[in-house]
Amino acid sequence: MNKVIIASAGAGKSTFVVCEALKSVALGKRVLITTFTEACRDEINVKIIKENGCVPPNLYVITWFSFLIKHWIKPYQGCLFDYDVKGMILCSSKSGEKPYKAAGGRTIYWGENDFRRHYFSPDFKVYSDKMAKLSLRCDEKSGGKVSARLAACFDEIYVDEVQDLAGYDLEVLQKLFKSPIKITLVGDPRQATYSTVNTEKNARYKKAAIVNFFDDKAVGVTVDDKMLNENFRCFHEINDFANKLYPDIAPSISNVRSLSGHDGIFLLPEKLLSHYLETFTPVQLRWDKRRSVDERYPVFTFGTSKGLTFERVVIYPTKPMLQWFQDDSAALTNDTRAKLYVGLTRPVKSVAIVFDGSAVFNSKGINIYTTG
């Protein structure tokens, strides 16, 4: 039975994937784990070695892009083209731009009829935003041999951080669901801070909305939002507050009640920032390097903090974030909402939101920090 497990922050998602994979490997199954980033891949390998002492020979851990190149494109690329793939070029925007503009200065792109220019850079690297699309073309042109080969190579495939997949990646998942391979997807749509592609294909399912894709019965996958729904990391007040960012997703629960004397979520007047840093030595979280911080204390961006755990954090909110703290009905973009959720769910004990002291707050559940 293919399934997708919606995991909350702090639920031990990667540990679950590793333990389940090792159980199958011990039974002689051939298992592949794929995840979006190299950092997540490395984290999974570390967990495997911690649990098992080594990475078993029948367990493979690779990134999603490596999975597509190695197992979808290269085996039957000869059905479509006769030159070597030199790797991948990571694209943050639409690829295949023509060297000239249309009337009015509008950017235009190579279409699929211009095959090489559509899919490849001049040095024959696949554009990352076209990789899943090219993978599907290879399977179609080979008469399904790509899918058949995968089924011959693996009994089970785990896709970690599935919320980071988008566009034609979802079509690849559908192909996998129709194969004999047991497919397990794990992710938290609330933490969709990355994305494999920037494309109009399946755009309505990007980031947190990916849940709607799996809810479609025609997709052929069971959705489980209960198995990994407990946040073992965050103090319960932090967890409950973070749930407000995604009222349409089943709320996570937290039974973390141990008190340190300073627990929960606080509004931190900027004039008390230095005092707070000296007293609690929290990790600082910001949107990007343009936000000044106290360099004496550790600092991460919201995106780079994903997957990490800290005792305490200080958040330097963007203007839209601060407006949301003032009134939790305020609008946020998908990216801002996801990164704020990641920031709020990094700490075990406390999170402090820096503000200039003149803001008025209507959101419930936040105390203003004072030295007394």
C-alpha cells in the first residue's frame, strides 16, 4: 500500500524513515531513500550508521535530483538523445531562455521542439526545473522500460521531505505509485521552504498545497496525518502557537511540559535584546544577511535552520511576519508562512520575537518579556 505520512515538526520524521528502511533491509528487501537536499541526505546516512553501525549494501540514499539522473534519465537516454549528460545545473527561475527578446522586451524560451536547448545548458547539463519532465519523456519513449528497471532494482522507495517536490515531480510520483514498488512518502507541508522547480505544471499543489494532490483519490495513495503528529521537540505552548499558521492542516500535539523557568513564546522589545542574548544565549534566526544581528551569538537564516534543534531562539521577523504577530489573520505569502513556521518550531524551550516596542499586538498566547 502506497502512503504519504504528514509529519509535524519535531516528530522524528527522518528517524522514522531510517528505522522503517532498516527493518525492510533486514528482511532482504532492496530499499532506496531519496530526499531533496544534500544536507538531508547526509543526515539520513548519519542516522543509519548510528542505528546500524554502517550503511547496508542493499540500502541506497541519494538526493532527488541524483535519483532522476541515475535511475530515470541515463539508463534509456539513447531513446531520446545521443550525447552524454554532464550533470545538472540548478535553476532558481525558468530555464532555457533564448538569447533575444520578443517585442516589448518580453523574455522567451526554447520550446520542446528545440530539444537540446529546452532541456540542456550549452555544456550539456540538464536544467533542474526540466529534470522530472525529461525523466518522464525517457520512460515514455522507452515504452515504460525506465519504470520496469526501477521495479527490478528496488522493492521499496522512501521519499523524504516530499513537500519540496513540485511540478513534473508529482507526475514522477504518480508513475511510481503505479509500479510494483512499495512507495512511502514523508514530509511536512508546513515546512515547504524549498522547491525543486519553478513551473506552472501542478502549480496549485506547490508547497503546503501538496496535501491536496495526495487527497485526490485518483492519485492512488493513502494519507496518514496521525502517525507522526506528535512534536517531541517544542514546549507545548510553542507548538500550539505554531499551529495557528496552518489552521487547515491537522494540528500537531506536544506533551513537552518540563519547565526551565523561561519557557514558551515571548515578545522581546529591541531595547532588551542585548540583555536577553546575554541571559539566555539563544540562536538568532533571520530572513537573510541583510538583517543585522549580534555576531557574538550563533545565527542562521530560517531556511538553513530547517531540520535543526536549538534550546532557545530569537526571531528577527520581517515586516509581514511582525504584522502576523500583531494580528494572526494578516496575510502571509506561502514562503513567508513556511519559513516562520520553521523558525517557531526550532527551539525546545523558548522563542522570542524582536520588536521595536511601539507595535500593538492582538494575537493571544504571547507574553511581553521584561527583565523583572
